[in-house]
Amino acid sequence: MEELVPKFLAAEAAVFAGSAELEGLRALATDEYVSAIGESLSEMSAAGQQATGSSRATDFRIQSVESRSGEAAIKTYACYDVTDFDVVDASGNSARVEDVPNRFTVVFEVVRISEMYKFNGSEPWSGANSCS
């Protein structure tokens, strides 16, 4: 988890910045998640937006581990840091919502499919923010 998530975030940032191909994420993420990223890229392009910088994740803590039909799903809390990440319009103006903090708690999911671990998404933690 602590190795895969940062690798994925760096690769995702390269895709959003236009310096890497979407298909390159398939080695690190599930097909469903790669498709969702493709949709986000299309929406950003249509809006004239581009991502800059990259995000980081720190302070991983296991939330749950589930095993189902020979596959495993691992969910972990982490601090998601977007201090060095932004989405800008064609004029370079930030499209980030002002009230979103630079560090906040998320839950990342990694799944094991056919003996390979792949990133399967994230969602904001609904509880209190434990990131400082």
C-alpha cells in the first residue's frame, strides 16, 4: 500500500499533466479506475482545464481487509496532500474550490487480482480530518 499508492499518484499526475499516456496506468490500477480517469481527462479537456503538480499520501493506517473469491480488497486511511497540485484553466487561474484544505483524510483502496495489487480508487473520509 505504502509503495503502490505513491507510485500510482505520480503516474496519475504525469497523465493529467499530459506527459504520460493513460494506458500506462493499467499496470498500477484496475481497468475500471483507469476508465474513470479517462472520463475525468475528457471532462477537464472539454472545460479547458489542465492539472499541474502532483499530490502525495502519507500516514497510512489500515481500515479494513476483505477477501472475496480469491481476491482481496485493502482499504487504508491516509493523509492526502494536494499542496503542490492544482487544476488550472487556459488562463492559468486555479479551478480548485477554496474551502478544500491542502491536507485531508481519504480512504484508498487497493485490490489483489490474480496475484497483482492494483489501485482501485479513493474517497474522502467522512469522519474528522486527522491530517495536520
